Amino acid sequence: MDKTITSEVDFKAIDEILKSCDYKKSHLIAMLQKVQAIYRYLPEEAMTYIGEKVDGLSPATVFGVATFYAQFSLEPKGKYEIKVCDGTACHVRGSLPVLNAIKEKIKLEDGKFTTKDGLFTLEIVSCLGACGLAPVVVINEKVYPQMTPDAISVILDTLMKEEQ
Ligand code: FES
């Protein structure tokens, strides 16, 4: 399995995306979604390229749109996006020990959100609307209810083994 974050922009692939969107500026969101689907974030070179290739757009416009919408990430993300809820219910029921267990397990360096191998990105989010299941962790859209440090360690072990 591919463990590394793709860092070089494949302009041919971007051209294909632009073609599939008829080079229309009204399809900018769809273009950015497709680019993000490839890279798991929006590389700066890709945004600049789109801004230069599509009539009526500029790199600054593309960058402005990309930063406006929360769905877009301008930083590389890991293959697994781990969201730890630290809303009130989750916090009270022990989200922080779970968070610390995750950091330790994936060996996340201080001040970083993504592991060196590009496998995991860790985010702290506010209420996910599942307070009855607190504390909640979501990994790539899959919800893990009533997490404990031990339970999340087992889940991460399983993911790591799958990647070996
Ligand atoms: S506080 Fe965590 S789901 Fe609501």
C-alpha cells in the first residue's frame, strides 16, 4: 500500500480534471475537490496552475476559494484522518487521555498534526453531535464510540498492521 504523501504535482492529471470540468470557472469547487481527492490536500502548484489555465480565474482567486471552505486542506494530510472530539461531553468522559494515547501510539511529534510517514493526521474537533457515545473518535468518517486509551490503541494497532 502507498504510505507516502504524494508531493509532486502531476499536471497531466490536473489537465484531465480541468477538461472534465470544461475549463469553467463555475466548476472551481469541483476541480478543487478532484485535486484534493488525488493529493489529500491542495498543493500550491496545483492551485496556481488552475488559476492560470482557467479563464476568469487567477491564482489568488483559487487560493481565496480554497481557504474559504473548510472542506479544503492546504496542508498535506495523512492517509488516516483521526478526529478526536473534545466537546464538553467527550471532554468530561475522558477525551484527553484518549488523545494522548493516540499521540503516543502514532508517535506524533510535538507541534505536528501529521506523522512523518504520512499515515496519520490528528485533529481535535468540537462536538460531533454524538454526545451519547462520548468520548468519540472518528477515523476517515468511521465513528468509534466510548473510546478509552486501550481501545483506541487496539484500533490503531490494527490499522498499522494493515499497512505493513
Ligand atoms: S461533545 Fe463529543 S460528540 Fe458531542
